[in-house]
Amino acid sequence: MKVTELGERRIIEIIKSRLETMPGMPVPFGDDVSAVQYNRNTLAVLKTDMLVGKTDIPPGMSMRQAARKAVVMNVSDFAAKGVSPIAVMVALGLPRSCTEEDVEQIGLGLNEGAREYGAHVVGGDTGEASDLIISCSLLGFCNKMTLVKRSTAKPDDIVAVTGEFGKTAAGLQILLEQKAVPKKVEKPLVDAVYVPRARLKEGTALAKAGVLTASVDSSDGLAWSLHELSVASSVGFRIDNVPLASEAVEFARVFGLDPLELGLYGGEEYELVVTVNPDCWGKVESVIKNLESQLFRIGTVTKEKKIELRTEKETLTIEPRGWEHFKS
């Protein structure tokens, strides 16, 4: 089979099956980050993610925005674990068509993304490539008791998210299909694509407060994130509220689309999907209020390994689909 038939997740499984597992890995394969024991109580947390021109840079995105996004992609995974990055390493693959101005803008974007979240770029590697590649690796440290995994959600936990969904799915349609919408709707949708934000302050504050039972970043889409948590924790979800951005709802209305389709299966939202012990919900609300941020309660963890959305009219199955390299 070719990689286009396998898909990213099957490729990872094949490679993982050929690896010798490190004894005592603090975080299992398949979570948002990796980690190694640094000392008795501290983990060194690692993450790497790659931005590729063909698949990750939509029309109109500047080199500076692309480089910043390459950092934010990684920071979002740290946010899901409640860990602050301190250092970024960058491997650049540059096509021969890149100019001096392009290189300068990449440098500015890398610095902007790192400093926005309290980290510094400390080194890397540069080489020639057939397409633009910006691969970032992050390093951070945390107490081993505060890192939030995917595998520890429990039945009856509350499911919540840090923001609204649908903007990037709509924004990408505007950019890729040149769909015309009113400027007041277009700008926030396109900005969601060009200038994504990682929820680092929310993730680290909630982890420090010890109120999360599990967490995942939603960059592959809300639906995929729920399925990843379901598999990792051996639970299901009953969802009764998908918070949709008003601009995405208006976009769906104009083009006769299902807004839930945009919200569930779009991807690249970089929100956090978390589970919380019901007894801790009041503390969660207090933490979020102090941050002057937001957290939307969207459902409940169930014993039965089904993932359903209950609306006023019907109960729908949330399908395991979203962004997947080689297939999407």
C-alpha cells in the first residue's frame, strides 16, 4: 500500500511497531507531547511538528505568518499538557526560489511565535528542499504530577473547550475557493487561519490548579480530538453543545452549509478539549475567570465508548474524521 492509502495514523503505527520502547516512558506514544524523566520529580517535555508549504500554507499567508504558525502548532500541544516551552529548535528546508527577504521574514516569524509564549529560538539546521519546510522542536520542564495526559478521563467527567469552532474551516474555504463574503465576516475568519493562537495560559493555569483529568489539542478537529481522547481513555462522550463562532454560522447560512460540519470537522482551531471532575468545576470557573478567558461546557464523559451529539431534534454520531496527512 502507498502512504496515500495508509494515512498518517497508520504510518505512525507501523513505525511505532518497529521501535524499541524506552523503559518507563512517562508519556506513552500517541499523546500530544513526549517526555523523559529529568530527575525524581521533573519531566523534560519534548515536541516536534513540521509545517510544509504545500499542505500548511494557504494562499495569501506571508512567510512571517507561516513561520509564526510553525511555532504555534507546537506550543498548542504543550498547552494541552499544561507545560510552558523554554526553548525552540528549528530545522529549515528552503527551496532555491526563496529570497533574502523571505529568509528575513521567516526569522521574524519564528522569533515572534517563540517570544509570544515565553520561549526563545536557540538553534537549528538549514538545508535545501523542494518545498518550504519549517520544522520546530520545543523543550520545557514540568512536575511529573501536573502534566495532563489523554488517557485519564473518567466517566461522568465534564467535557469542555477553550473557544468556539468553525472559523478556520470557513476561513480556509474563503482562501482556497475564493468565496466572497461581507468584510465584517471575512476578516475574523481569515485571521483565524493566518494568525492562530495557542491556549497556553489556559492550559498551564488549569494544569497547575490540578483540575483536569485529561486534555488534548484540537488542531485535527473537534471530532478527531474527542475520538483520540476516547481511544486513549477507553471512554465515550455525550456532547450536547458545540460552541460555534457567529461568523462561521453566518458563513454557513450564506453558502447553504451545515455549521456543525464546520465546527466538528474543520481542524486547525488550536483550542483545548479538556475533561474535568464535576467536583472541581467551580474551581475551573474561578481559574478561567481570573485569566479573563472562557471555557465552554459541551458534554459529559460516558462509560459506553460511543461519541454522540444530542440536539433538540435528534441524536447524531460524531464520526472519526478530520484532518489527516496523506488522506485529507
